Amino acid sequence: MALPKRFMVGGSYCKGYKLVVAAVIGDYVLDMTLATKASAANGIVVTPDVYGAGDYFKLEHVNADGVVLALLIERVYNIGKSVTQLFDFPALELLDAGHKMRLTYTNVAGLAMNVYTTLERLTTKSGGA
């Protein structure tokens, strides 16, 4: 059972991203900057538009210098064309200004595709990125 989320001030802000994966085997990286100020990530959804047998992805919290601070999702497989996988973080992932969420998609099948993500973060009253 999920715990209810409560906000004293503000709410959530969702932003979509698209990672273009070529038909070449290898890693494809999408860096998602949440805001120019400190913020907190609440969850992410990942949707590939093609089934890539054996393809998988991971999500990391990376600081402004490119150093990985946390591994949040590891080796989750592409389970089907247009199948959305939702990852609702049990605790907020706090990010300082300039930090990023990094999605790395590993193409094993050698198929071209787009991988769509929607990242949710908390906002203050002013909202937005």
C-alpha cells in the first residue's frame, strides 16, 4: 500500500523527455535537469515505443560534476512496445541545483526506438522549472 503524499506549499510538476535510441547496440544517455534550484524528485515513468528483446535501463542521481550520487533503478527490462513502467519513489530524491536524473538505456536488440519519460518533482508556489 502506498503512503499518501502531502504538500504544505506547492505541488507537483511533471516534465516529459524523449531519448532517441539508434539501431546500434550500446548505451544511450538522457540527462534530465529538474530545476535551476534545489528540488525533489517524486517519481518517473518510462515508455519505449518499440519492444527491444533484452534491452534494459537504469536511473541515477548525478551531481553537477557528473558524479553518480545514487543508483535508483537498475537493470529494468523493456517488457513491450508502448508498455509504461511507473517508478514512484518511496522517499523523495533530493537534488541540489545543477543535479540531474540520468536515464541510461542499453540497446541489446539493435532496434531503433524512442524512449519517453515523464519525471515528477515537487514545486514551490512559483512552480515550473
